Amino acid sequence: MKKNILLFSCVVLVFACKKAGNKNVENKPITNTKPNIIFILADDLGYADIGPFGQKYILTPNLDKMAKEGMRFTQHYAGNTVCAPSRCALMTGRHMGTADVRGNLQVEPYGQVPLSDDAITIAELLKRAGYETALIGKWGLGNQNTSGNPLKQGFDSYYGYLDQVLAHNYYPEYLLRNDKKEMLNNKVVYQDSTAWHKGLGSHSEEQVDYSHDLFTKETLKFLEKDRDRPFFLYLPITIPHVNDEAPEGFLMEVPDLEPYEKETWSRETKAYASMITRMDKGIGEIFNKLKEQGLDGNTLVIFTSDNGPIQGEEPTEFLDSNGPLKGGKRDLYEGGIRVPFIARWPEKIKINTESNLISAFWDFLPTVCEIANVKTPSNIDGISYLPTLFGKKQKEHEYLYWEFPKGGYKVALRKGKWKAVRRNMEKNPESTIELYNLEEDLAEENNVADKYPEQTNEMTRLLKEAHTFSEIFPMPGEN
């Protein structure tokens, strides 16, 4: 039996019973007085890839408008520097020192490490509070026959990809709807089954049905539904993730290069920019639908990215995807984990505002718990940022923590203006700490560990304090 770690609101009282690995929750329809919540998650989008955060080449008029009508967070952090663990932190409110999933690890027979059956997700909490819960897009936290299946993690429905390798291809053979395949009109070529992706890596020779467009269409259809309950829509789109299995020169998959086809840039750069503008167009359609359906005033919409962009390639280098930040995807420098974040909620969030609150993905769960009047689980690492959204006094973190088991194993910690990074732990679990003062050195160019030994020692202590043992993702030096 799952530990009873949840208390429910006095408005809606429901009970969960766990049978045969499933979480059966009796849903009680309620009058839609609680706010709707939409969380839009881009994939590998850089901090400066959109207009509100400094982008100069890519057109994002709808996100520009969203920022003017809402609040930008300038110091918001992803859960990790790659897909699956970042999404785990978002869904469960736990940082990388305590989370179930801490890296992109392929498991047998295929797929990624699933959320455990004991995980308590945002969707489960909101479902118990009377919300309709839906997922449209890329999941990456467990396939159909695992404990991580979103239908076992609080979602009433899902449409899209469960396996993030399949999600590399924007023109897939099929998408899943509630565990059932819906075949598409694309001719897909799967690659060598001996490769790391076990034959799931693919590209399409005949490209007809573009998955992102299908996600937008599905979202608009979802918003048109008649309902007497509030809803939580998790929309983890795949733009602008690269398809590394596609032919060289066509890794950035998009139906056309508008409005950049006449630019002198490389094809990949034009395609990358076009993908982001296409994403922006879809977001504009979502806002229009919210207004059309009379939902706009009672809906909180958040937009962010799961981690930083791939660095060292022409699109992100030419377009300056990370602005002043160092590094990118798979780094624990700022470019790998600091992400754009916009929140919009008419008449609740003051328009055209900015917050420098140091916050992270694991703060979303307690935030929505406060919004939905649900008791926040006690075993999480997040702090609600709802006070900041409402312009009120905000409780702050003592520190934020990350660990990443690939690339030599690395950890990082943010405490106030200080940032500590430890790399190459596979070679030396006690490798040298790098220390940066982000107020003076946002680009993390000057390691001041020797200059501030007391601060370095304190950050070293906190790095050890934040970590708990993971059998699946053990830290170098652990038994």
C-alpha cells in the first residue's frame, strides 16, 4: 500500500486505492471555479531563443505578447540538462539529489527509466482535486507496460510519444493515444537495431503528417470540449529538438522554411528558426482558442524549456541561442540548465513584469498544489512561486541542486549569487570544485574557488548534503 502522504482539501475529498500497480482515483466533478492550468514545455530551446529573452533573428510575436501580458522569470532553472530527468523533476517536485530519474538511461526492452509506482505526480494530485488531466506531446518517463505509463501517473488521457527516441522523428510512423497506435501517412525508415537506440531511431522518406502540427490540432480540440471541471493540460512539445537520425543537412525537421527561406543562412539554421516560429504560431492559436471558449481569464499558462540547446552546431551558434550563458545541453553550466520562463494569468499576474526569483522545475508542483488548494506532499524539494506570481512576499530556496550521470558525471549547486560545479567525477569523485559569482560573472568565466575558500568549503558541504543514493544512478565512489 502506498504511504498516505497526502491530505485533501475540504472542498473535494477523494481516496486513492492502489491495486495491481495502478492508482485508481475516484473523480468527483466539481463546478469549474478553480483555475485551469496549461504548462507548455519546449524541447532543447535555448535561454535566448525567443524574443522576450533577447533573440534577434527568430520571430516569436505570440511569446513576445505573452511576456507583455504576464511575467518573465530571468533566473528559472530546468530540472536537469537533458530530457527525462528534467521532466521527472517537473512532474514530482524533486531535484536531482532525490529524484527517481536522474539521467537519460535506456532500459530493456526499450524506452527510458520509468517513474516508480510510488511516485506522486502533479497530474495525480490535480486529478484528486477534481481536475481533468491531459498530456499532449512527448512523455519520456515510461512506456506502456511500465509503472511510468502516464495513465498510471494521474493522467486521464495522453496523445503523442512515450519513448523519447521515437520522438526524434517529427514524421513518425504512428503516435499513441491512451496506449493505442494511431497510424500516420509517413514512410519511416528505422535504423540499425544494434545502435544505442535499439532500432527505434528513424527518419521518414515520405513526410506527410508533422507531429507538432498534430499536437496543436489536438490541443485546440481539447480546449473546445464541454466540461464541468477545471483542467490541467501538460503540453511537452518536441520543438526544436534535432533528429540526429535524419540525413545530414535535414536534421531540423519542419514542413517549410517560412518565413526564413530567403535568408542566406544554412538550411539547418533556417529550419531551426522556422521550427521556433511555427511553435510560436501554435501558441498564438492556443491563446485565441482560450479567448474564444471563454477560458482565458481563468487559465494560468506557463511556457518554458526542458534544458538548454545543443552547443557547437551552426543553428544555435549563429542564432546565439544562449545569449550570455556558458555551455548548453549536457552541461551544468548556466547554458545547460537556465531556461526561459513566462507565466500569464489575466488579472492575477501583473502585466509586463519580471522576477529574478531563483526557482526551478521542482517548484511547479507545490505551486499548483497551492493554486488547486491541495496539500503539498512533504517529501518534495520545491517551494511554491505563487506569491511571486501575485506580487507578494516569497519564501526562497537555501540552494538548488543538480547532478548528471553522463559526460564524466557532474554536479552543480546554486546558492544565492554563488554557483558551484564539480566535473569529471568518474575519474575522481572528489574532483576540484569550480566556484562562480553569477552576479559578477554570468558567463562563468572566472573560477574564484581559490579566492573564497570558506565559500568553496560551504558549497562542497551542501553538494554532499543534497545528494541521496540512487541504485539506478549511483554516484562515482558509492557502493
